[in-house]
Amino acid sequence: MPAGSQAALARAAGWAQRRTYHHRDFSAGQIASARAERGLGVSVCLPARECAATIAAAVGQLLELQSAGVIDQLAVVDAASADGTGELAARAGAEVYQEAALMSGFGPVLGKGDAMWRALSVLRGDLICFLDADTEDFSPRFVTGLLGPLVCQQGVSFVKAFYRRPLNQGAAAGPEAEGGRVNSLTARPALALFYPELAQVRQPLAGEVAARRELLRALPFACGYGVEVAMLIDAWRELGLDGLAQVDLEEHRHNHQPLSALAPMALTVLATVARRLQHDGTLHGAGAGRATAHALDVDAHATAERPPLSGLEQPAVSGVRAPSLARDAGARRQDAP
């Protein structure tokens, strides 16, 4: 193994020791007190598509955290769900936005990542927490665990979740009975090979993430399934390794994709990583013709991307001004060499 890769893997191991936390390290009271002392606003966003079975329970739990002073804003961004997800969320007490109404001048919404990017136009907090809306047995630990390092640890600006994902209710404990197959078989090996400093990130494809608002507004957003791995790599570029953290949320139950759907997902993840390698100048072919072929392949399989929001000023919803949208308009993305 090249000395550079060995050194990067050693840095990754050191980071995992320093920046891996457990949700029990941070209580709701501790977070509420610390963020009030520092004057930090917190927004939680649930991008949702056909989540009628889970959305009301999740909103109920989050409103309790709002009452406890842990969060300020709870927003559900609905993808025109036919099962009434948006109506159920609104009835339960959440702010509800239809994704197509957010920054509509950018055309049709192109996937989850695009919805997350547009959601930033209406999220008011200094800290933003994105959660999956289809989570079964939703727990406040999903929020307190992710917010804890941002509020209570010095120098952390981006937090990823990791957890066990039982394949079914009766599954035995252990990795053989867990989901997260694309994460284990594609995302983590790709990062270990091409971005070895990120090799110890346990679940790079986890949909649960929290970050400082100014960071998210400085990042591009991959529109589809590659959004999580793209955001991780780009945040690492911006912050360096010690600006990242990961938190053990224990167990997470939600619907699993059938095996037939996993190959396209894995291909999108690989193409998203490859696009960043091209950007870094580290993806090279054997000659000019082959390099061009690689570029075409990447463009064919990686999803479209939205630019950093910090450079844009765009109404959030027709006739509704986006709060503080231009606050960080001078921020610019800085890629690592």
C-alpha cells in the first residue's frame, strides 16, 4: 500500500476515535441549554414521499423536542404524496411545503437531493438537521444524537448518523441480518479506495445528517441518490476531517429496497464519487480517447447537481420571501487541493 494511503488510513482511524459519539452522550436538556446560551437556532427538515404510515408519529415526537427547547422549526417537504403525507404532517403541527413550490424557477424537482437543496430556502436555523420521514419507531435520539456534536463539541460542523438496520422485525442481531447493502458493498469500499481519510465513516449513505447552515449553503447538492456521499466528500473538502463527526443512533427501522433496485443505486453512488475524482483531477484514463469515454460514462450515470445556494438569491415560494436567504451570499466553496 502506498505510504500516502497508509497515512490517510491512519488519520481516518484517529478521527474515528476522536469524533465518534453515541447519542446517549447528549441529552435534550444539555442541548437546549447549550444552544440557548450560544443563540443557535435549529431547524429540522423531513423530505417526504408517500410516508403516511410514519409521518404523524415523527412530527409528534419532534414537536415534543420543540416544546423542550431543543429545536425551533419543524418543516416537512412533501413530494406531492398521493397518500396524504403532507396533509397528515400539517394536521400534526409541522410546517409543510410542497417541494415543487420551492424555488420553482429552477424547474421540476429532480430527486431527494434537489428537495433538500430547495428546502434550505425556507429553513431558518443556524443548525439544520435532515431526517428520513419513513422511519418506523421514530425516536428523539435521532435529533439529539445528531445535534449534540454541533452544539456541545468544539470545531464540529457536519455530523453523520450510523446505526443498525434490521432487515425485518424478526431478524437476529448481527451484520448478516442487517440492511444497508449499498453502503457496505459500494460506498464504503469506494471511499476507502479513493478518499481514504473517509474510510472510517460508518454509514456514508445515511439520510440522517446535521450541519451548520452556512456550510450547507456553500455546498453543491447532487439531486438524486448520490446526495449523501456527495455531501460527505464536499463537506470534508470544506472542513477537513476534524470538522466532521459521526453518531451511533443504535437502531433504525424503515422500508428496504428490493435487490433489483440496488444495482442502479450503487451505480449512481459510484458515478457520484467518480465525478468528484474528475473534479479533483485524480481520475485519469490511459489516453485522451479513454479519458473522454470515462467522462461520458460518469455523466450518464451521475445525477444532476444544484449549485451552492450561497451564490443565489431566489424566492422560496411564489410570493413568499425566503428568510435570511442572502445572509451568507458572500460565501464561496473552497475545494481541497
